[in-house]
Amino acid sequence: MGIRHDLQRSIYQTLKHNRDGSYATQHDRKNILYKFADDLITQGYGLRDIRGLKEKHILAIIKFWQKKELKTSTIKNRTSVLRYLCVQINKKNIVPSNKKLNLGRRRYVPTNNRALYDPDFSKISNIHVQVSLQLQRVFGLRREEALKIKPWLADKGKYLVLDDSWCKGGRGRYIPILTDEQRFWLEQAKKILLSKGLSLIPIKKSYIQQRSIYDKQVLRAGLKNLHGLRHAYAQRRYKELTGWEAPINGGSKASQLTSLQKQIDYEARMTLTEELGHSREQITVNYLGR
């Protein structure tokens, strides 16, 4: 077998015994580490076993990524995964700090609006995927949540209650049911299920299998950047909660708000933090601007 195969196999074996996080997190982590392995081989290193990883390997590839002018946020995400890996192989100290790696601070104020309003789902032929997408749109759900959700169990009348096991990081939450459109799609989700205890993952399909079907359906329909559905939800809710547009939509910036408006803005952002399944108010800047 080739060097690349051996190195990737050693990564696979390491991750196999360390299944932290959701399926999506594990999947993304594996892809990042396989990419790291590819780049390592491309740069001429003959490492066959990830347990032989050294600081020189990490420094070389991070420098390579910087030369490719990858976004700072992308490199930081990849470096975070490398730190996770190094903990698993008992080499947690071989990844230098971001400061030593000369990784600048992330830009937390977006310059463009990523919101995706009213996309065309008519080309989605799989009914389970179509309903999952609509729930993403009207409730601001993540992809994983929109697949794993059990509509009959989640519907508590005035609130959609997401179980910990459906959510990123095991962080369940409540989302208010405020519009007729939210109620309509929740009822549609119930109608396509054979039993009240089922999720939007069809019987005999695993989460990974249904996620693959979802991804293929979205690709064939020509849809992109569906995380923008959460951005659109956040911006709609912000306007409902404050009475004015979010800064990313042309609304007033924080420096232009009165003391009373700043308090309303803060309370709205804290509400959205919970509805979106986050823990920090700062994260709302990604959706709303500042």
C-alpha cells in the first residue's frame, strides 16, 4: 500500500476509537485530517503513521495553507482539529498557539449577507428531504436537526422542543411556533410519518444514509449554502423582536443605537442565541452583523 493510504488508515483507526461529537462533527473532522494527510504527502513528507506526527509536520502544512491564502477562520478550524488529534495520540503540546503560528484574529463582523430567503425547493423530489428543508427554513434548524427531528414529539403547541440527541453538542432547545407557515410545515412533517415516534429519517435508513440522499437532492436542485436558511431565520426574528432591520440588512449599527435600543438589541440577540442553539451572544454577529 502507498504512503497516503497508510497515513489515512492510521488516522481512521485513531478516530475510530474517539467518537466525540455529532456524526456531522466526526465526518468533518475526518475530512480535515485526510486533507492534512494529502497535503503532507504532497509536500514530500513520508509519514506513514499519524502517531509519528511531529511539530515540524504541523508547521510545514500550516505555512503551506497560509501561502495558499486560505481564510484565517479556515486555518484556525483545521488547526483546532489538529489539536484534537494530537490529544488523542498523546502529543497535545506539539501544536503551537495561534499567536506563535501567526494566525490573526477572526473577523466577527461579516461584510456580506449570507441569508437565503425563499429558495426554490420544487426540484427536490424526496418528500422527507423537502420537508426537512422547509423546517430548516421556518425554524432555523441545522441540517442534522431537520433530519433527526421527531415532529410529533417536538410539537408542544406553542413551542417546538428539540431533544438533546437531535442537536449539535447535545444542546436541546425551545423554538417558539409563531406563524401559520411554521405550523403548516410541522403538520406536513407529521403527515408523512407512519408512526408518532418516527423522525424524518425514513425507516431502514440511517442518519448517514439520509444525509447523503439530502446532499444529492440539494446538489441536483442547484441549491447552495443552505446554512443561509438559518441566517434568514435569524434576521426575520431579529426584526420581529426589535422592530427594525438587522445591521447586515441595512439596519442601524450598534454605534447608532440609543441606550434603550441597545438594550432591546441585546435582549433580542440573547433570545436568538438560545433559539439557534448557541451559548454566546457574540455568535449572533455572524447572522446579523453589529
